[in-house]
Amino acid sequence: MYLDKTLAGLLPAFLSGVTDIDDSAQTETTPYSILTITAPADAPLADVIVYLDLAKATTGFAAVESSATVQFAVARKVDGTNFRREAYNEAALSGTNAANRCQRINVGPLAAGETVAIYAVFSADVTADMEIPYQVSYRGQTAPTVTPVAAG
């Protein structure tokens, strides 16, 4: 109930940027982090949601891939040490089917100082580097630190 009482009156806030999928770093069928979100050390966050634009012109997932599929999941350090993925939130989506699509990932609340990661797993080696614009919405007294993966 602490989280509800503390953050109940706060309006959503938004952060945005671009994360990269590096063809040379990505390996098929191995989930890896494409974005991390860290709550402020002294304040929790509520209602954290990540939106991924899968249809960025020229360099986005839909523009680069046709048959390879991607799935996304939230990963948390429940034991305080190791990231553990939650279940994937949507069936595999191919690049062809990603045209004009956005992926919504419900992260939920974050404890003060907690870090979560957004993981991606592809069905095959991606054919080129790609950029995925993101928007993070949250309710909190202080903005989280959002760290995208930079191209290698």
C-alpha cells in the first residue's frame, strides 16, 4: 500500500530515445538486454510501461527483417543478483508483420534502486544493425535512469 499512497496522485511522465540491435553482438535464440530501467535510489516507480516502435523507417525492425521473428520480455533480479526473464508478452512477431506496429511491455512497479532489463530474442541472426525507438512511461517522484544499448 505504501507505493499506492506515495504515487497515487502523480501524473504519468515520459522518457524516450533509441536503442540499437547490433548485428555482430546479437545471436539467434539467445535473449539479451536491449534496454535497462533503474528506479532512483531513494524513490520507487509505479506503472512503468515500455513502448517499442518496430516500424522505424529504413533502420527499424520491420525495415531490416522479413522472416526473422522477435519476442520481448522483462527481466528482473528477483534474487538481487541474476536477471530472470518473465514470460514473453506476445507471440513471435516477424519483421513483415511488424510494419506499422508498436510493442507494449508492461513492467509494473520498481522498488527504489531496482533495475529491470528489456530482453529481446530473435529466431535467427538479424541481417543488419537496427534501431528501435522507445518510450518509457512511469509514475514517480523522480525520473528513472533509462539506458539503451548503443551500436557496437
